[in-house]
Amino acid sequence: MSADRVPPTRLPGRWFRVAATVPVDREDAWAGLAWATGARGTDGRPAGPGRMRVTAWFDREEDARRFARGLPEWVEGTEGPGEIADPGWLEASLAPREPIPAGRFLVVSDPADVPRDDPRTSLLLPPGRAFGTGEHETTRMCLELLGETLRPGDRVLDLGTGSGILAIGAARGGAGLVVGLDDDPTVLEVARENARLNGCADRIALAAGSWGTLARETRFDLLLANVHRTALVRGAGPLAGHLAADSRAVLSGFPPADVDRVVGAWISRGFRPVSARTEGEWAALLLVRTEEEA
């Protein structure tokens, strides 16, 4: 790709960052306040027992300042807003990457990077804007678990599809139909283009929204959800209602300390964990529902 041809979906290389520490159970509230004030992205990482270090990015300095001024008293250690010319991950997301192995899949940023006679299924994810290019631990673990549980012809729901990498993995791996949902409609253009580049756009339906977007009678064989723990716990009931007998769920986006809470929510819906793994500060689960439990 030439340097003078920048895809319109990429974020600008300059914005304003606000960071703080919040209780784990207030992370969603922080993110909601940030998005309501005009944030273009949020992030959170464990910062000790019961705490999260959270960050929000804004295009406009006035939005960042308004957000920082209006934070509630449970927010601690606020830093910023500070101007960021390039926070690191943007530059990295636009740079060529080495192939990333993830179980039966191999994530590449250039078709020329696919090794000859490699038995793994290649997923082409050019550098770009949306979350999900294979570098993050949660994405890799989800791809690994997807490869272990995917069955030919599966109907798959990818919740929080981002770049579409998990939906593409499912489609390229033999799924019959994949539905990808994301609360951020701006990433869907990226996901559609990625699906087209991987030759599976005809088997992936993308839409803005969450589980409430689905028709009541819609059923899936496999759920892929690399999202925040709160969504996995609160959504266990409604999501289980859209999963068929003998279905499976691949869940990630939470630290190991939250595994019991996530598992508890899904056990009450007739699922049981069959595989769990951790990498760095993150965990991932594979759960199954037997026909007798449905």
C-alpha cells in the first residue's frame, strides 16, 4: 500500500487521552460516560485487586476536558487530557506484521506472508482501525478455542465483531452462516472489507447492535464473544436464549480473576466449561450446552 493512499476508516494520528483508576464494577460506567462525551475509544487493564486502569481517547480537546472535569468522585488518579501524536498501538496497527499463529489459524497482514503448504487456515487482516488483528491475547485465545470447537455448517454469532477476525475465522473454518454484531457501527465497514478480502463475505451478515438486535426465534450453534465481563454476565440469559441444544460458547475479554463470575452466570443457563486458558492478564473459556441441559 502506498504511503499516500490512506484508507478512510483509519483513525487520525492525533487525539487527546484521559486516564484514571476506577473500581472494577465501575468500569462500564466510566466507559459509558466517555462515549457519551464523545470518546472515540476506551480501554481498561487490571490495576490490582478490585481496580482497573482505564483510558479514553477523544478527537477533540474540548470533549476530553469536559469529560475530565465531570468525572464522579469514585474516579481516582485522573491524568490528562494529554495530546497524543501517536499512542503506539495506532502506529503498530498500521505497520506490517509477522504472521501470528493461533491454533489451526494463521493471521497474516499480507497474502505473500502465507507459507507454502501450510496446513493452517490463513486469515488476511490488513493493518487498520478496528480491534482484532491477532496481536491481542484475547483474540488469539478465541481463535484457538474456535478452531477446537467449530463444526462444519455451524450457525455462528460473533458478538462485538470489531475487525471481523473471529467471524472470518468461523466462515473460513467451515461455518454455514455467521452473524457479526457490534455496538460501534463505524467498525462494520472495516469488517465488511476484511470479509471480502478473505472471500467469505457471502457467509457473514454484519449489523450494528447487540443481542437485542436479534429476532426472538434466531438460534445459533456457536457463540463467539470477546467483550467485557459485564456484558457476558448480564447477557448470559438472553444470549443463551439464542443458542441451540448442544451449542457452544467461546468467551473472553476478562482477567482470570473474573472467570468464576463468568462461569457462574453461564452454568445457571445450562452450560459447563470444558476448556479454560490464560495468557498474560487475560482469560478465555469454552463452554458447552448438552441437549439434556437445553
